Amino acid sequence: MKRSVFCVGLALQDTILTLDRIPDHAVKVYARGRREVGGGPAATAAVTVARLGGRASIAARIGEDNIGAMIRAEFEACGVDTTWLRAFQRVQSSGAVVLVDSSGERLIVAYADPELPSAAGWLEPKSWGDAVLCDLTWPDGALRSLHAARAAGIPSLLDADISRHAPDTVAMILEAADHVIFSRPGLAQFAGTESIEEGLRIARRSSHSFVGVTDGADGLYWLDNSEIRNAPPPHVDVVDTTGAGDAFHGAFALALAHRRPIADAIAFSNVVAALKCTRPGGRAGLPDPVALRKFAPGLDLDWLMAGG
């Protein structure tokens, strides 16, 4: 039986422009390529889960507009359940422009309509699945789902990237999650320090089973009791890092849904994120189980391939 992950947060449409170098001052430049693809931390994590053979649901807010229709259509094409993808009238769907340079690094400019309703009282699934994943973009939705997961004894994961919300709000969401994995900028913003170890110690709560941070090519750092540990990803030729962190979180959540040991979840997620970076596009590069086995034949994937 397939394990399921209920993902809650941001779903948007990305316009990805490729160019030789990301400008460091105001100037007109011409891109070498342009693609339209769905994005958002929770959204891409949901697609990752589906691509890896799990069952994924997305709970997010979109506008009742053409962009929203594109977002919904891509989810459905990827096999993600859109029952809780809610479209609202008289608001714009979220979007972003992503600049990707020749080394695969990116600059993201995102827009979210401030009129999107914040309340999450309508979010009432009969089942929250085998694991819950949230990002920080929709506090009411995150808190509702994280509290529900804890009450049901379901593992939860928070994707803690940089946030526009008040520190106290972020702290409440952080407290409600069992597992928290920051981005490096997200940890620096929350903890007020560039030190990974100090930041993780500041962020860790007694409610956490796991707290860590992804740091690009250096992989994952996490606190193991009182010690800081690191697991670098496998080396790949990087084409595009867009969505790598989202892919890591989606893979980690799927491993939690399967109740895999943390060491296995880390190794699995590192390989998924690394392989994503070998192809352009936030979702086009997401690997399936066959690609994982071909790339990392020594990685234990029997639990994933069995689907239960």
C-alpha cells in the first residue's frame, strides 16, 4: 500500500529565465531560455512525493484565474490530489520570476496577493495521511495541520525557509512541528546568526524530534543530541538548483511516512535533491525510483519500491 503525505502551503506559477549571469545592478539583459512551471515549497514537495511513487495531497490557496487553472492542471497531471486546493474569487494566484545562471544558481522574485484569505477553517480532511508537510507561507493552514498531525500521532515536517511573517508567528509554527528543516537563509533569519550550529541550538525546541538545515552543496547539518552532524550530498554536475530544497523536504516527508530511520531519510533525501539538480526546471528534474536506483545502486530503496 502506498504511503501518503499531506502537503500544506504555497502553490504558485514560476516563470524561469536562464541567462549567463545574474545581474548585480539595474540593467536590461536578454535570457537564453524561458519556461513556465508550477512552484512553491509545499507544492513541489507534493509533486516529489508523487514522482517517487507515494500518494500526495496539496492544500493551498489560489485565485480563480488562468494561472490558478494552470496550477491545478499541473498537479492533476502529476498525480497529486487537489481536493484541498481552493480557488478564491477576486484574488490573484501567486507567482514568481526565477533567474537561473550558467552555474545553476538562482534569484527568485515572488508575489503573493495580500488579499488571499488567511483563515483555514475550511481545511477539514477526513485523513491527514501518513505524514504532514508544511511550509511557512500560510500560518493558519500550517498550524491547523501540524496540530492535527500531532493529535493523530502522525509525523510532521516543517520546511522553514525565509518568511514574511512575524517572528512570534514563525516560532509558534516551529513549536508545532515534530521535524524542522531550515534553509540556510531561513535559519539565519529566525535565529539572527550566520552560525549553523548556534542557529540550530537557538531554533531547537523540546517538541522537536529533529532539527536541521540544508546548505546547498554542503548538504544537511543537524543536531544529534548535543553534537552537530553533517551529511553532504553525492557529487553531480549541477544544471539548475531550483526546487532542490523542496525536493529534499518532499523526500524526507515520504521517508517519515514510511517510518524510516532518520539516517535513511537523510541519505534518501540527499540523493533525490542531488539528482533534481542535474536537470533544468523546478519539477522536470525530479527523479523517480528507477532513476534513483540507477544513480545510487547501493542505496536501500526496497521500502520505496515495495510501496508500503
